[in-house]
Amino acid sequence: MQVLKFIVYGGIVFSLIFSSNWAVEEVKKEKEKEGEKDKIECNDKEESSESKHQVIINGQPVSYRAVAGTLILKDDHCKPKASMFYISYTKEGTENLRDRPLTFCFNGGPGSSSVWLHLGILGPKRVFLSENGEALPPFHLVDNEFSLLDKTDLVFIDPVSTGFSRAIPPEEAKQFHGVEEDIKSVAQFIRLYLTRNQRWESPKFIIGESYGTTRAAALAGYLHDENFIYVNGIVLISTVLNFQSLDFNAGNDLSYLLFLPSYTATAWYHKKLNPELQSNFSNTMLAAREFVIKDYSPALFKGNLLTAPEKKRIVSQLAQFTGLSPEYIDRSNLRIDMFRFAKELLRDQRRTIGRFDSRFKGVDADAVGEQFEYDPSADAIFGAFTATMNQYIQADLKWTKDGHYKILTNVQPWDYGTSNKYLNVAETLRSVMTKNPYLRVFVGNGYYDLATPFFATEYTFNHLGLDATLMSHVTMKHYDAGHMMYIHRPSLIKMKEDLVNFYEQTLLNQQREEKEGEVVRR
């Protein structure tokens, strides 16, 4: 069969009476070729491309050095196990790196590259979008006057199997597809980067989005406990630390409670609430939270003990706060999961709403289905981020490789490292904040995010168990957009202001505490 294989690949028909030695030699040559191909695909050598640029931020020119490159992760026997791709930006002219913050950034998934934070808000270039966040063809980048590069150097990390990052050999990728495995690989990358670039003394920050917040919290704990790398600040964008808050499985009522205020915000945006609730967004958000705590939660807790009059009252209230009909809510047994809500809210208009950003509307062929056919908020921007990232890497960063930059990739099955329980890294965050009292945390939420709802994040932090002296170390902000709230220009502007304040206050507080500590030590 091997002889036939090479005959076909050669494109010529030969008689099979050739000697077996010829066949053996051909097989040997083919294997050598395949071996060379594997070496190329494995990317087991570190590579980099450096370029220099300038961007105007807050009216001031910022000159910077950009590096697109790979770092090779090795096991205890110095055997390469992964090639991790990154893009870094460092401000030129920094005299003392000890005073210049360094921020490691990544998105989530799991299975997402860092493109969203990179070209959405943090990097020196951003995707050109409308005021509301729609991608406008032809897709292109513009200078990002809201980049965080004026306050910190930036390193965008693509976890293994995303972007250009690959396991070595590629078929061993599954060894990185899990909570613990992922954390260890990113931690090893950070340690290597700090060493290679002599940045151990720089203030260190981590920014994660979505599942990246899970990674960020767990990573901060791992770096602290295993590498003694103390992080100065963590930025969590669209947070999930406790996965019970997102799961709609039978027996778990928590998610129904925590999604409710996001349903209310969405119904408000699409003008599906009554005039009183529609009149003032802030007051309506407070009322929705209060309803969950005082009425909705006790009702679900009672289960079959809920009386008929009580149920009727809750049905009526849920209808008011969701914009859905009382009949639909009654048939749902007071429990509306996100996918049903996204299909039902605008069913009378034959429209659906987005999961990542419920401001966006979609159109399904089937108007009587239970769930939407696609997420309109994803399709509104994914193509633009993909096109511009691929063009940017080649044209601006001079990374002229033919490999596939994987914006999103399938890393399932993902090992969540749990046995008959939900993944919850909130305790890890509490622990590292307690051990490192200088650590500060920023939390950003989108009101129209139906992937990681804001009230679930508030619930998680209200149950974090932080000591009273550490409560002020958490800063929480909300934005009038969705999961990637920065695609909405007013939210982008507000978030940049909030992040600048967070960085400045974090460093000022630490400097003040350091001086006070020196006085005490004297």
C-alpha cells in the first residue's frame, strides 16, 4: 500500500515489478520530508520581529517598540513542549524600568486569542467601529488614542492552541486544555518574559476578559504561591469566577436570579418595560436588584411550598422586569434561561437579541424556535477583528509567516478540574488579596452582557469573604454596553478614564504604603 501511495503522489503510473529496495528508499525519503514538515509546524525555535512606531494618546506622542515573537516553554528535562506567541509594546525612552508598569493581557474562551482586548481597547491600534459598535466595511485599523500604552507597557499573550501558539508536537495540545494546565503554561511564559526582558522589578498587572478573568484570578494565586511573583493589580473585564452563577442546569436556581437584572436592562434598551420602569435606567437597575433579593430569591427557594397567590404575584413582577408575557413566565415555572430570553423578548417582531451584547438584534428563519440560530452581536464584529488582526501582523509587525492565526479555536473537552462541583476561583482571588495586601483589583461590567451578567459578578464579590480592611481594594465599574463593552465608543472613553485612575491610584497607594512601611521599619 505504501508503494501505491507514492506512485499516486508522484503522478506517474509505474509497474509494480520494481524492486523492493526502490520502494524502501522512496518510503524513507517521504518520511524524511514529512519529518521536515513536522519540524516547521512545531515551531520549536524562538522567533521575533521588532518594529518601531508612534501613536498620539491624550494629545501626546508616545513612541514605542513592538515585538511579535514566540517563547518556547520547556519541561523539567529541557524538552520543548509549547511555542507561545505574543505581541509586546514597550514605551521608548523609559529611564527606569522599575517605575514603568508591565501588563500581561489575554482574553478567554477558553480557546480565544488576545485579539479582542488588543484591537478593542488596550493596544496602539483599534478596529474602526461605529459609535454603537458595529463593524463598518471595508474593515481597517485606526490609531488608538485610548490605548493604555501611555500608562503601562503591554504584553498580549495567546494561550496554547490560540493565535500562533502551538503545542510541541501539535498533537499534544490536549495537555494544555484545562484550568490547571493553562494556568501553569501562562505562568511559565510570564516568568520567562520577566527574565528575558529584565522586568522583575517592574510593577506587574494582569488584564483578563471573560474566561480570561478566571485565568487571571487563578494565575495571580499561582504566581504568588509557586513563583513568588507578586502582582500589583488585576483588571477583570466581564467576569466569571464562580461558574455556578452561569449554569442553567436543573436544581441550580442561582443563575436565574443573577441573570434577571441583565434581562431588565435588555428589556429597557429595547423599550419593552412599562412607562415607570422605562423612565429612569439607574432606578430600574436598583429596583431589579431589590426584586431579586427580596422577592424572587425567596420564591424560588420555596419551590412547591409557594402558594398560588404568591406565584401569581411573582409572575406579574417577573413580567414587569423582563418584558415577557405572564403566560410565558408561568409556563417557564418562573425560570427563564438566557437562550430562551434571547429568542422570546422580540419574538413579536421576528427578531432575536445577542448574547455577547443584547443591544444587537438578529433575524432567524424560524420565529417559533426555542433558541436563536446565531449570536448577532458576535457576527457583527468577529469578521472585522479577524481581518484586521491578520493584516496588522503581516503589514505592521512584519511577522511574515504563513501559519493560521486562530482568533478562536475549539479546545474542548476542557478539563475544569472539578469533580461533582462547579469551578470557583473566587477563593483563590480572596487568598492572594489577603496574602498580598498591596494588590488592587478592577472589575468592569457591561449592563447588556448576557454571557457574564453584571449581577453575577456583584454576587461573587459580595461573597468573596474579604476582610473589611481589604474591601476598598476592589474597584467596580459598569458600562452601557455588553461583553466587549469597549466596542461602544462612549464606554471605551469611560473605561480608559477608569483604567487610568485605577493604575494611578494603585501605584500611588503602594508608594505611600511603602514610605509608611519604611518609617515603621526605621
